Amino acid sequence: MNIRSLLAAAALCWAALPVHADGLKALEAFLREASSARADFTQVVTSPARANEATPRQRTSNGRFVFQRPDRFRFDYLKPFEQTIVADGRQLWLHDVDLNQVTVRAQKDALGSTPAAIIASAPDLAALRTSFELRAAPDADGLQWAEATPKQRDGQLRKVRLGFAGTQLSVLDIEDGLGQRSVLRFSQWQNNPALKGGEFRFEPPAGADVIRQ
């Protein structure tokens, strides 16, 4: 086989490989360039079908999301039920509006190897790699994808996939150890918006039942 034939064969082999941009580079750029962000989200949670069910169960919710590194974020679920989750840097607050119940616990004990740690805590890939195994995944749906698998297999979180459009996080796809899948799709994403400063402060409403864990 001559050199031209060898080069042609190599080109064919290369073309047969899955072609995708490096999702880890997209994740790295996101960590480096987005020190804060604000977005709307729609979340679809799919749970495995029970023994007497033919199809998996799904529930959809939507709301607003904002974060600021290090370690501050807020989810305001608006529909179908109101719920607020706030990490203020020291404590993690969860307010169920219908029950008028607030659960609070130390933030360092609550985040660990969680999707929130990927978004709001880690400053770079090196920091993420202390808790996660990272790899790039093939491009899909017009997005670059990165995959994070927790090094501690405690059964709570199996895998997280992050889909990026540039440095904007478009999709967060979470699988837990019980087979439940939660997909958050973000819209109206703003990198480094002007924040008022009160987004990450939470005071339990008057009369709320406060449970400290």
C-alpha cells in the first residue's frame, strides 16, 4: 500500500469516529466566565413505573434560578406548587409554601457531590475532579455536553449531564441511584447579571414551622 492509500485509509477511519466538540472545554469556560447567572427553568422529573403501572410517572414544574459563586444559589419553584431553595453560603433553606414549613441544615453537609456543587461551588475543573469523574460526551441537540459521575457512590446521585450553548448552561440532566431522572431546561439565561444582593438571604415567614437538621 502506498503512502496515498495509507492516508486515505486513515482519513476514512477518522471519519468513522464520533465527531464532537469538547464538552469539558465548554464546562471549563462556563466555570471560568460565569461567576453568576440568572435564568428561568422548566423541570421534568421522571420516576420509574411502579409494579401496577404501564409507564413511568412524570411531573413538570417551572420557576426561576439564580446563582453566584462561591456557594450561593436560589431556586424559586412557581408552578404547580410554590417552593423556595436558598443556599446563602452557610446554610441551605427549603421553604414549602403550602405547608408553611422551612427545613434548614448546614450547607457544607447538604451539597457535597451534587449538581448544585457543579454549578455554584467549583471554580474550575481541578476542583470538580476532587468529587467527580469528568468526561466529554458527544454533541447532541445543538449543544456541547459534559458528564460528571460522583466518585462517592452513595446511591443518591448516579450521573449528571450538562449541555452548553457556548458558556450558557442550557440543560442539566440528573440521574439518581433509584432510577429517577430530572431534566432542567433553562431559558432567558444571563451570565453575570447585576444582582441586588438580597437574592441569597432567607428569613422564615412568620408562623412557619422551622425544622433544623
